[in-house]
Amino acid sequence: MTGSRPEVAAAETLPALFAAGRPDDPDAVFLEIPGGEPWTYGATWDRAAQVANGMRAAGVRPGDRVAVQVEKSPEAILAYLACVRSGAVLLPLNTAYTDDEVGRLTADAAPALLLRDRSEVAAFAEGQPVELDDHPVGPDDQAALLYTSGTTGRPKGAMLTHRNLASNAAGLHGLWGFRPDDVLLHVLPVFHTHGLFVATNCVLANGTRMIFLPRFDPDLVFEHLGRTTVMMGVPTHYTRLLADPRLTTEACRSVRLFVCGSAPLLASVHRSFRDRTGKAILERYGMTETSMISSNPLDGERRPGTVGFPLPDVEVRLADVDAEGVGGVEVHGPNVFSGYRGRPDLDASEFRPDGFFRTGDLGTLDDDGYLRIVGRTKDLVISGGLNVHPTEVEEAINALDGVLESAVVGLPDTDLGEAVVAVVVARPGATLDPDRMRTALRAGLAGFKVPKRVVLLDELPRNAMGKVEKAILRTLLTS
Ligand code: MCA
Ligand code: AMP
């Protein structure tokens, strides 16, 4: 049996989606933990109710933000479910963020609660009843707040409603043909849309199990792949699997679907993976603000280098199309977020008057309707599926002793897709040491944002307007 049950497809809130998917048998396994006890649906629901009761007792009210910077663990999922059940707004934070980074985001979000350790989540459940008067949420109520940038400057927190998240997960559940015997191998972090709202919500909508790996680790992947039917990952995961001799047709035999997204998957990687395993990766495209926008088909051609067709109910158009057919990707639908928290200025600039959201990506549509992402208008580096905003890194570099100015660019990298590279100009008379600079940057920046390479130059190339010419820098550094 494939395709969504009617109750799943019709769900307009996360509680409705989860209720539609929840198995009748409370002993059915939801989380399989390598080396640990599994979490059944019954136990997960009861424990989430206890956490929700604990949060309420601590004063968290519906609509309040609950910030969660918790290592990947059942508790991180429980915090999410407790927010859903109590009507609180989940604010997931990258576990790599430093105290500075967390401080800046929480200053903007003003959460009622900040959880930074799995033991804190567990403590909220202690002594609490498993009965819960679930908060009755509506489709337009906010479910989550995700910051897409702004640990420096003015934060950009995307407000996502229940309709946004439930409609998207329900759509993917149907489109990707989830089945009662599916087992998802979960290798992603759970503080981003991909690991939380795509992978986890699809599993909850399906009422089946996921093998919940603590992190992406090829040894663990190959240990569990033989029992897996669905895996979702970023391109770096697939390149790393390809670099492993254990990746064979036999190892992938049980997998019916490999999904990839969050960054461009090279057509060459798509082809190599198919040659090695016999499986064509299904590439899809999305954004924190919009959840998933388009997907290659489950049945039909999964065209390498493309991100497929718009999801059901999602409209995609290209704006300001040039002679080569390249235009700005704009999107409209129940998936599109309600706006940036406290940023009417951004809402005005990023939404068109007719409600379409400007993604900042550049795309083409081929004759068969496949969307291809060919570039970005936004100054963004995507490294191993994680977004790095150059201005944030530049500001941190410019604050270091002896630095006159800097420019940060993404350069092609076989492992990460793009690697963060900084070009730095010293103040007259100052001597800079790239290694020391990288060490100094770690104090304030999460490790994945710290440039992999720091290159010293006498000056930065600028255009007539005085703007740094990053395209010239990229050419200079790659030639
Ligand atoms: C870790 N490091 C990185 C990255 N990750 N450096 C650059 N880019 C990265 N992505 C650095 C750490 O700072 C550390 O350096 C060193 O690598 C080892 O850290 P470790 O955590 O052991 O790394 P890893 O396990 O090899 O992680 C690489 C990874 C991981 C598996 C690719 O980053 C990952 O799982 N990425 C997926 C992110 C994701 O889920 N993105 C979806 C968001 P040092 O020791 O020097 O500090 S996008 C999204 O949700 C949209 C909506 C969408 O379309 O999906
Ligand atoms: P985020 O802000 O983390 O949600 O990242 C969203 C961005 O990731 C998009 O705007 C795209 O630039 C990029 N992205 C996501 N999926 C793909 C994909 N399949 N191909 C190319 N870029 C992608």
C-alpha cells in the first residue's frame, strides 16, 4: 500500500498529522536507538505529555517560544512534541552554536525557556502526569521559529505555522509513497527543517519507525542500512558514502528511496551513486522559510542536476527571466511561512505584493517542467548542508587585531560542496597568522563557520562603486 491515508493528507495542524499517523498499537516502535532501548509510540507520547506538563508548571504558555539546543537524542524529539502538545513555539538551535551565537538569537526570540541539555528535558518530565489537556491549536497558529541568519546584525527568524509544517509533511508523505513497512535511517541533525520537519514528520505521519543515529557516521550507516527502506541526507552524506568501499548494490538492497537536498547534488554524484548501487537518488529542493518546494518524482525520471517539480499545492515561478532562461525562483502555497519575527522591513522586501516569496535562488525550467537551481542572488555559502552567511564571518574577522578588512567566499569542495574561505587584508605594519586567526575565531563562531582557509592579500578587488568583487576573488582562488 502506498500514498497518504485521507486523514494524513487532510491534516492542517501537527497534532492532526501525528494523530492520523499514530499506530493503534502503543508498543509499535517509533525511535530505534543504536545501542539503547527503543522508544515506542506509547512511551514517546506519554513522556512528551510529561514534558509538556513540566513546561506548563514552569510557566510556559501557548505561543511562548521554547529554545532547544539539545544534542541529537530522544529528548530533543520529546521537547519538540511537548511544544506541539502544549501550543508552545519550538525554537531549535544548532548544537554547534557558541554562547555568543545563542545569546544573540535568544535576545531576539525572547524564549520563555532555554533547554541546552537532554538532562534538562528529562528533568521537566519528572513527577509529572501522563494525562495532558492538549492545547487546541489552529492551522494559523505558530508552531516553530527558525533563524536562517542573524547571529550578527539583525536576526531573521522565520515564523512557521502549523499549516505550513503539516501540509508540507502530508504532501511529502503522499508524494514519496510512504508504506506501513517503511524504516527510515535518520542521519541528520534535528535542529533543521531537513532532519526535523521532513524526516521526522514523515515518519510520524506514517506511524512507523526510524533508526535514530546520533550523527552521520558511515560505520553506523552501513551497520543499519540493510534494514532501511528510506534514507534522507545532504550531498556531503552521499559523497562520503561513495568514498566508502562498503557502498554496494547489495548493501543498498532494502532501500527503496534515497532522498537528497539542502544543497546542490552534483549530477556526477547522482550518476556515480546509481552506477554503484542501482538506485537513483531523489533530489528535492527546499528552504527553511518554505519547507519543501519541489521534488523529483517517485515514479518517473529522477533527472540528475534538477530538483524536479513543484509539490502539490505549491506554485513556483521564475521572475525577471534573462536570455538564458534564468530567473529568480519565487514560491507561493500553504508551505510558505508567515513572515520574519519583528521584521516588517524584510516581509516587505522578500514577499511580492501577490504573496509570492522570493527565495534568493536562481533557476531554470526545462521543457518537461523540471526545475534546475543554477545559482543564488543571496550572498550565502552552503557548506555540508549548513548555511554560512559571509557577512557574519567577515564581521568576526574584522574584529580581530591587525585586520583591516576581509571577504568571505564559498569555493568548490569535493566533500562539503562549498568550503568557507576568507581573504584578509592586514592593517599597515601588522603581521597576521592564518592559523592563529582561525583559532581566535572559534571563540565566537560555531566551528562550521570558521574558514577552512585564510588567504592574505594586499588588497581586495573592488568595482567602481567600491563593492568587493567576490566573483573575481573566487576565480583568483580557484585558478
Ligand atoms: C562539521 N564541520 C563542518 C561542517 N560540519 N565544517 C563545515 N561544514 C559543515 N557542514 C566541522 C566541525 O566544526 C569540526 O571542525 C569538524 O568539521 C568535525 O565536526 P563533526 O561534527 O565531527 O563533523 P561531521 O560529523 O563530519 O559533520 C559533517 C556533516 C554535518 C555530516 C556534513 O555537517 C551534517 O550532518 N550536515 C547536515 C546539515 C543539515 O542537516 N542541513 C539541513 C539544513 P573543527 O573540529 O575544526 O571545529 S537545510 C534545510 O533544512 C533546508 C530546508 C533543506 O532544503 O533541507
Ligand atoms: P536553508 O536556509 O537552510 O533552508 O537553505 C535553503 C537553501 O538551500 C535554498 O535557498 C537553496 O539555496 C539551498 N538548497 C536546498 N536544497 C537544494 C537543492 N536540492 N539544490 C540546490 N540548492 C538547494
